Amino acid sequence: MLIVLFSIGFLLATGVCARLFQRTAAGSTRIGAAGAAAGCAVGFMAGLRALLDGHVESLRLPWSIPYASFFIRLDALSAFFLCLIFGISALCALYGAEYLSVERDHETGGSWFFFNALVASMAMVVLAHNAVLFLIAWEMMSLASFFLVTSEDEDPAVRQAGRSYLIATHLGTTFLFALFVLLGRSTGTLDFDGFGAAAGAPSTLLFLLAVTGFGVKAGLVPFHVWLPEAHPAAPSHVSAVMSGVMIKTGIYGLVRIVPYLGWPSVSWGGLLIGLGSLSAVWGILQALSQQDIKRLLAYSSVENIGIITMGLGVWLLGVSLGSPALSLLGLAGALLHVLNHAVFKSLLFLGAGAVVRQSGTRRLDQMGGLLKRMPWTGAAFLIGAAAVSGLPPLNGFVSEFLIYLGAYRGILSLPGASHWPFIVVIAALALVGGLAALCFTKAFGVIFLGSPRRDREVSLHEVGPWMRWPMAILAASCAFLAVAAPWTMARLWPGLLGPLNDVVITALGFSAIALALAGARFWLLSGRSVETAATWGCGYPLPTSRMQYTASSFAQPIVSLFWLPLRLPNLYEPCWRVGERFLKRFRWLQHGRVQLYVLYIMVTLIVLMVWKLG
């Protein structure tokens, strides 16, 4: 426990030093990146040891804030998320050392300060065991990520993305505040282990507050509106952290708080399955229609959060229907997909960042033929694309298989009236898997294959080692996590070893056959002379890059088929306009005078005191 606290303090201290010593961009980058990597390495080892040992450690210190205590707890769930936070953030810090040295020399000190603060606050979120401490860490996490998103605030689109994110995250915090107040009012404490059934508040209301508050941070549809705007606006290594681990704090919050809400009803699991399937299908359809590579990856995160939420829905259905095996499969699949998504989505954002930095554009239709010029990045992106599509033998396939297995078990073991949620899970996963494969075939093919579409692509070269090696480690992790899944999951439930082992061995067998055929082809052609020639252009003697498939033309058949759900975002616009007109009526409260703001605070305090005394 103390080692984890030391790593959090070290992150904050080095972030402050990077901010103070920002006269030279190189110096602040060294302090910030080295401090982030070192602090995360120490915290990762401490979290991994706690996860493997299974010991629970607690630390409680008095605090003068009402209803607050510095109460932190390190258990298996906290340790799991700490490993994600520290592991991914360490690799992104190393990547950012080279990325920021070229992109943003003039403000690296501030960027590293907020980056380290973001990592430290995320770690405190998963350690906090008191609602006040949790909300303070939650707010620090939101503000640090807001300043990272708006680091390029000279762009109006970036400022708008920052505003959307700030409004959304504070609305989510409002719901969480109401949830914690209701949970703690019956016992008079806001420590998590003191929560009891909220007197007079139905458990379903508490569940809806939790889903809304944590769903906003997770990017769950329909609370996702900030995510496709904020993630592309941030620097790529920050996008990787936000998409890979920050939005998972919403999943952590659900898994942590839901057991305190009482025995779950069947409707809870059904609601999560419904929201998860909607998020998964709608997210991947939106990703498929995007021309901006980072927006595509952001919408893909909405899709994967939907897959995780479906797993949580299977978990709650298993609990409510009295099926321990079903609940374990759902929870294990959801948490394993949290890990897998953190790895392959961080890899994809880092790969996209390398491409964007070298090509100078995020538009897919302006890229092409980059595989020969950026082979390391292309190979890493290909592995991430296969993993996010759920293709064996990579890690995305294994976690989705567990959720599939849980849904099939639910159909086979439960009464007929309970089948429909599990049928929805299977249908949504099948549809999403096909659309994801199509989406990332488009992304990889348009970016890396074919011919360069602009003269600039002809002279591109690979990124440096500090950007390559984090991608290589994450790409290797995609394969390792798939192979190791049978043994790691068997620690939760020995019965999982058999099915997972069979699936992994089968996938590795097919992969070995494919590699053997490729090797045989290479051996047979090694003694022959190989000639290259231009692709036949249907009689046209001088084909150009304009004759290649574009991202729009590749996706057009599917996009036209699903035109109706793709227009759903337009439904939000009237709501925003009504809200904006309503809020403009209160502009008279803002005069820019500090004296009036102090008066507002005093009036509020007086009203609260009168209400309390009365």
C-alpha cells in the first residue's frame, strides 16, 4: 500500500518539477516522462504483487472535511485496475517523450504536469474507499484530462470538445453525488464499507444513478456524446491513456458500487445488456463511417465499452437468477475485455499518432502506401486491428469468447422466458464482430496499402525508437494475453481452463498452418526470379492514386444500409439548442465581479445553515 502511495506522490512531484523547469522543452520532457515512467513502474509492480498475493490492505486516516476520511483500500479489484493504469501510462509516457519533443515543444511542461496528475488521480480513484475522497479524485481526474484535451486551445474545435467534455463529466459527477448521499444517509457514513440500503430510496433508482454517473465517464450510449470529440482533440499518447484506461474507471465504479445497492433484479442485467448492445452496434457503425482516424478509434471505444457492459449484464443476470457459473463467466469476460481493450486500443492510438505525426493529416483519404515507409508502425497497427476485430489467436477474441460462452450457458441452463437477453448478446456480438473486421480492414488498407495519395507520403520515414518500442510491447502483449488467458482465468474458476485451452490451441494451430503455408510459398519462390510490374488498370496506361479505393467508397455499401441509425446523433442537436437557450437566461448572474461571487457563496452558506438548523 505504501509503495503505491509513494508512486502517486512521485508522479505528482515530478509533474510539478516538469512544470517549474519548463524553460527548455527537452528538460521538462525528460523530467515529466522519466518521472511518469518510473512512478508507474513502481506502482505497477506493487499492484501486480497485490493482485497475485490476494491480500487486502487498508489505510484510514482522519480528515477534517465533513463525512470524509482518507480511507483507501487495496484489494484484487483495485490492484487489477492499478496494473492497467500504471502499465499503459508508463508506455504512453515513453511514447510521449518523443511525440511531444516534435509536436509541442513550447508547452511540454504543462502537458507533463497534467499527464502525471491524470495518472495519479486515476490511481487514487480505484484506491478510494470513501465517497468524498472518491469524488475529489474523480474531479481531479476530470480536470487533468480536460486540460490535456484542450492543450491545443487555439483551435475552435478543440475548445468546443473541451467544453462538451467538461459539461458531460460534471453532469455525471452530479448523479454520483446524489447516489452517494442516498447510500450514506441511512448509516451516517460515506465510507464504502458502511453503505447500507438507502432508507426510502428504491434500489432501482440507485442503480439508475450509478449507470448514469459512471456511464458518462465510460462513454456508454446515450451518455457518450463527449467521447468522439475529446479523444481526437488530445495528443495521441493522451488519447491512448484516456481511451485505454481512463474511461474504464466508469466500469470500475459500476463493479465496485453495484454490490452495495442490494440484490439485483433481472431488469438490471437486462438494462445493461440493452445499453451495451446499443453502444456496441451503434459505436462500430459510427466508426465505420468516419474519415478521421482518431474519431474512428474513439467510436470504436464506444463499441468496446458496449461489449464490456454486455458482460456486466450477463454477470448481474447470473446473480439475480441464482446461477454462479453464469455470473462468473459474465464478470470474467467483462474484466478480461477491460484488460484486452486497454492493450489493443492504446496500441491503435499510438499507431495512429505515429501516422498522423509523419503524414500531417488525420484524414484517411489523404493517406496511402505507408507500410513500405513505416513497417514497424504498420505491423503493430495490423496486430491491433486484428485484436480489436476479435480475430484469433489474439486477445480480443478470448474475452469475447467468454461472454459468448456465458450467453450460451444462460440459454441452455435457464427457463425459456429468460433467453431473450442472452440471444441479444449473441446477436450483437456476432454483428459487431463482422462490422469491426470491415471497419479495421478499411482503416489498415487505406492507410498502409496501395500507393501514396500525396507527394508528401513518398518521403515519409519510420518514427524513432521511443515511439516504436511501446507499440512493439503492446503488440506482443496482444498475443501473450491470448495465450496466457486459460491459466489466468483458471485461477478464478478451474472449469474455464478446458474451454479456453481448447480455443487457444485451435487458434494457434490454424495460425501455425498459415505460417507454414507462407513459409512454403517463400521457399518455393526463393529460387525463382521475381519481377514487378504495374497493376493492370483495365486498359488505362497511367493509373494514379485517385483511382484507388477511398475510405468512403470502401464503407459506402454498409453505411448506406444502416443510414437510419447513423442519423441518430442529429436527435441530440435540438436538445442542445433548447438547453443553450435556457441557460442563456442566467447570464445576468455572471458580472465578472468577485464581490458578487463571494456574496453568492455567503447566501448559499446561510441558506444551508438555516435548512440544517431547522
